[in-house]
Amino acid sequence: MKLKQRVVLLAILLVIFIFTKVFLIDNLDTSAANREDQRAFQRMLSGLRVALDPRLEHTLQSPWEIAAQWVVPREVYPEDTPELGAVMHAMTTKKIIKADVGYKGTQLKALLILEGGQKVVFKPKRYARDYIVEGEPYAGYDRHNAEVAAFHLDRILGFRRAPLVVGRFVNLRTEMKPVATEQLLGTFMTVGNNTCFYGKCYYCRETEPACADGDIMEGSVTLWLPDVWPLQKHRHPWGRTYREGKLARYE
């Protein structure tokens, strides 16, 4: 082999060696970074995990008193919440002592009073989880599990401004109807073998009731903020008009 060919071959081998070395080092650095990312992710998950444990550290207080003490002007619950699981457990298990219509808003809700005097909002399940609503963004009903997802997303992002929400199964016949007000009770009906109600709201209609599976209805339970905190209404700057042909101010 001529000297010139040897030099060219050596140069090619040297370039391959350098690229291989750089690639291996980059891979090692990337693997180390990935491992650290995984550890950081696991630490975050551990911090977000909530065990629905009914035990309270402060045995002289009810879960409702503890949750009320959390609320301050800029957050609904603090970052360090060892009693969060106990409050959420109470929301899923405490006896319903009164049920009424949920007047406010566009969607069907029931206002419940749980044992201990705590107000919560019950939003019934309207769709199967894999059902796709066609049409405009505001078409169809609200999904009850979107309320649950919004609360946990609020926790993950560290905003801590969404009210506490849990999922709950309610027996309409044995848990809600015996303690329902006359106005709510008047909206109950039976469709096939299912117990249903249509309540009272802006878009609530007798022809569009929410129906349980038999007597068991799945829904979301949202914790009511303490009455000592008055709320103000702030219109969203990008809010829709919800009227065909009518544009919002920003449009």
C-alpha cells in the first residue's frame, strides 16, 4: 500500500475514532441526565401521591375545619398538606344529610350537605369515559371527571387554587332521595330501570335528565369554599359569546 493511501486510511480511522468517542461520551452524559430526570420525576410523584387515609393528626378538629383553615387569598390549600388524604376520604364517605338543587351555572348539579355540615357540589356522570362529543367546543354536557382532573392538574402545576374534588358513587334511592328537598325530589324520575333527576340550572330540562346505573350514580364531589370568603366575578378576556353570528369584543 502506498504511503498516500496509508495516510488517507489513517485519517479516516482517526475521524471514526473521534466520532465514536464523542458519541459514547454524549450517550453517557445523556444517560446520566436521564437517570437524574427519572429520579426527580419519582420524587415529584411521591410528593403528589395522596393516600385516602381517614386518620387526622389533629384529632380535635374535623376534616372540614382543617380544610377551611387552609384557604387564604392566593391559594385554597397549602403545598404541605398531610391531612389532604383525610379530607378527600371524608368527601367520598361522609353521610349525605341533605340534598338540594344546584341553582347556579349552566350544568346540572346537586348541592349536598355532608355529615358535619360541609357543603359540596355533586356533578353527575353524563358520558362514558371514551365517548367523544362532536360539534362546537361548548357542545354537550360537562364531564364530571374533568373536575377531578382539573384539581389534580392544579396540584401538579403548583397553583393550588382549584377547589378539592373527588369522585364518588352515590345511591340515589337510599342516600339522596330520603334527604332531598321537595324541589329536588320533584325532578326525580325513572327511565327504564334507572333512577334519574334533572335538577334546576340554566340548561336543565326534564327531557335531558342524568341517569344512574340502576340506583348507583357516579359523579364528582367538589368542596364548597368557606362562607367567610366572598367571591368576585371576573370576566375572562377571551370568553366566547356562545351566540351564532355575534362576535366577542376581542374578535
